[in-house]
Amino acid sequence: MGDVAAKIKVMPESPEIDLDELEDRLEAALPEGAEIRGYQREDVAFGLVALLPTVIVPDDAGGTEAVEEAFRDVDGVESIDVDSVGRL
């Protein structure tokens, strides 16, 4: 079995959220076996910027569901959306 890479769009609650701190909280919330291999930032509207972490999870871990659930519980996160998924 290999690994799965997923780009997950994380929308912060407001434009005032410190994105560097949000990145730290996302990394701390990762379930065991998952890792973040970089972030992109995407301007959305009215000063709101979405984070797009690329998350690597083992193929046998049941997909990205555990990561999505962990990210939803992070303080400052409004919503989560899986942008793309692929095998490594």
C-alpha cells in the first residue's frame, strides 16, 4: 500500500485570523500517521484567504476523513473542503 496526497481547502472564520498560527494549530491536530507537506494560500474575497495544506495519509488509513474531522475541530476554522486527492 502507498500513500494518498490530498489538498484540503481550509476556510478561516474571518480575515482577522492569523494564518501562521492557524497552520500551527492544523499541524498539531493531525491524526497519527498523517503529515502536512506544505501550504498554499488562496485569496477568496474581501480579504479572506483560504489555506490549502497538502496532507499525506497512508492508503490504508481510510482516506482523509480522520484529517477532515480533526481540522473541523481546530479553533478558527469555518469550513473544510477536499480540493483534490491522488495516490503517491
